[in-house]
Amino acid sequence: MSGHLFVAHGDLTRLACDAIVVPCDGAGNVSDSWAALLPPDLPRGDGPGWLRVGSPDAAGAVDLGTHAGRRVVALDTVSGAPSPADLAARTWAAVDRLGPGLTARDGRRQPLVALPLVGTGDGGLAGRRGEVVAALLERRRERTPSVDVALVLRDRRDVAAVQARRVDADWDCLPPHLRGEADRLGTLAGEGRLSLFLGAGVSMPVGLPDWWSLLGSIAAEEPVVDLAGVDDPLDAASRLVRSRGAEPFLDAVVARVSTDRHGIGHALLGGLGVRQSVTTNFDACFETALHGVRGDDVDVLTRSVADGSRPWLLKLHGDVAVPSSLVLTSEQYAVHAADHQALDGVVQALLLTSHLLFVGFSLTDANFLRLARQVDVVRAESAGARTTPSGTALALTTRDVTAAGYQGLTMLPMSPGLDRPAAGRVLEIFLDRLAWTAARAHDLSSEYLLDERYASGLSAADRVLKQHLLALAARPGVTDSEAWPEVRRLLHRLGGGADER
């Protein structure tokens, strides 16, 4: 099975994956910005801010073994002053060597290797980023790796430059109808008309359990609690609380859903620029991905009150960072439903005012079904009522669509079969396509154009446009126009000046 290249905005060190490639020089010096990925107690390198990982082998690599579940390889991206094409060949060769020794974990169908935009930090090609981007993508198309690869980028302009270079054929493995649906949703995201609703399924590739698996693992510990005959997970949680006590049960839950990593799905969704998101998950995976994109410019509702100017994430059933907020048992759920009706109103408002995308949510939750049907009534009775669904639900298989208790959404199964790992991989590729379309529809889609770091990689048409824009900005007297602030903002959106990245 051929691998797929994912492109995500965020912090590579937080990505749950099977292997990571980090850059080094010919002496094995690695920036200490990668320290979280490296073995502890490495010696200092040749100067402040560097660590020494050992001497690269004949292929330019230093295999650092497996750390915290991820195999780490340092790759010499400096020796010989490689051109962008040479660097691309070196990078994909390293990925090819890694592939056969990797095993996909956490239910993934294919191993996942993560890498940054190598050579553009201290590697000597920082001012030729556009060429590096083009070379990496061209080389990948010539020789598709056997593993999935995530190119994770911290700089927003790198993301724009990479997405601008990708083409429709990069998703040949995705059926045409799913490509069309991903483009529809991506356009909504790029135009600011999409909201997100995330369920437990999106966190499973990180190694976190679904609700029943979580309860089963707690029940299996001594003293064993028999959950046979219990069909509702809330009732099962209540039985565990009665048997174990509330505090030990809560501690067991927190221990099982705490992680400082996120999956590739979280990264792709977090980079969409969506301003309003809801989740029933306790874990911190999605906000970790959001912080990798936005820093602290996001409100998590359970820990803070939303600032209307900032994106927000509503955690309907509580937050592992605030254990007392978790809604776990049938008794807690009943109290929560009565005391937090305003939170249900937020979900209803999103269904009425935006297109709500459900990812990893089974649509069987009784409380959700109740509020969704109330929304249906409002929509049906409103003047000029829309007949189009108010949202889209991404399901793994057609069986999941059949099991859903609500059909008032566009239902998109990723696979007609029952192979859930394969369907999960299709879902991730679908989200990658969605993110690509969203990036192209966003008003920052060409943010690299006037940034000199990408100048050498611009197309002929881009170079002509850049030349004329800069000439316009340099003409005497133009800045005196009352319309100049609008032009200046446009130039900033195209990468001019020192606008925040």
C-alpha cells in the first residue's frame, strides 16, 4: 500500500506518530528545540543551543532509537551544501529506510513518519523555502513512500506555500465522491462558515480508549467489577463508582485519558481556522493541536469564559484538566442536563447558524438526539426554511451510518466495508484534502507571495504579480490615499512587512 503525504500546521513534537526525522549537521549537532524528542542527557554540541547526537552514518543519519513510543532519526541536512533537490532526495531516502522497520500502532493501518521542512532552519536554505517545498513535493510524486508521512509546519506561510504547490492528483487514492465532499467542506471552512463537533473516535489514533474500552479496563482491575448486562456506559460508570468509590474511579479515568500528544486528525482539524468547536471528549488532544497553531489565542470553555474575539472550544462533558468537571455517571449526566441547558443551546445555535461537521461522534447520544430534533422543528417552522442538512457527519463505515440515531445530517461513510483501521486512514486522508481546500479558500492562501524567503521558488506568474505589487507600493504619493490602509492590509496578507505568522 502506497503512503500518503499529510500537511499540517502545528508543533511536530506533539504529534502521535511512529517515527520522527529531525535535522542535524555533519557533526551530529541538533538544535535543542528538538530536545523533547531526543534521549535525555545528551552532551552539549558545538555552541549554545545545540546538542550532540553522535556522528551520522554513510547515509547521513543517526538512529537514536525509540523514545516515548516514537523512533527518532537525525538526518544530516547540511553536509555538502545540498541544493533543494539534493535535500529532498536525502529526506525521502531516509523515510524509505525507516519504513520497513516500523509497525503502525494505536489502530492505524499504516505507519506514520513525521518531519519538519528540513534545511530551512539552520540548514542553509532558509531563504530558498519555496524551492525546498517544490523539491520535496516533486520528489515524493516520483517515488511514493511505503509509509504515511506528516509534514508538520510551524510557520503559517510555509503551510500556505506547501498547500499552493499541491495538486488534485495528490489525492488519487481518495474516491471522487469523497474528494468532492472534502472540497465542499473545505470551502465552507475557508469562508468561515464551518463549525466542528468532535467525538471520541478522533482521539483513538493517539492511543486513547473509547468509552466502553475505558470502562472495561477499569472494571478489570482488582477488585473486578462485573459489567455484564449493562448496556448504557453511564450506568456502567455508576456501577464502578458504587463499587470503587468516586475518587478512585475519577483518578482511573484521568490516568487513562491524559496525554500531551494529538493525532494527525486533530492537527488537520486544528489548522482549519474554525472559530467555534465543541467536543464531548475529556482529553486535551484537540486543544493541544490548537495551541500548536494559535498559541494561547483560544478559549477552552470549562477553564475560561469565551472572549468573543477569540476562537473557542466547548468541552460539553468536562475537561481532564479540571477533574471535578467530568460528567461520567448517569446521575452526573442527569444533573448536568438540568443545570447546563445553556451549553446544549450552544450546539443548537451552531446547527442553526453554521454548517456543523461531526468527526468521531456516533450520533447515538440521547441528549444530542433530543436537542437535534428540537433544531429540526425550528428549521421546519421558520420562514423560507432550508431543505439542506444543517451539518455533515463523517462515519467510518456504512454500518456506522445505519447505527446513527439521527439522520438529519449529510452522512458520509469513508468505507462501505467493515475494516475500521482502513476506514480510519481514509478519514485522515479526507481531512487532509479538506484542509488543502480550506487553505486555498482562505484569505491568507497566498501569504508567502511577498515574503523574500519564498522568492526563488515562485512561479513566473507569481513573480510578475509580485513585481507589479511592489512597484505600486513604491510609487510616490500612493500612501497618502485614504484607501492606502486597505492596500497595506492586502500586502500584509500576501506576506509583505513583518505581519505576525
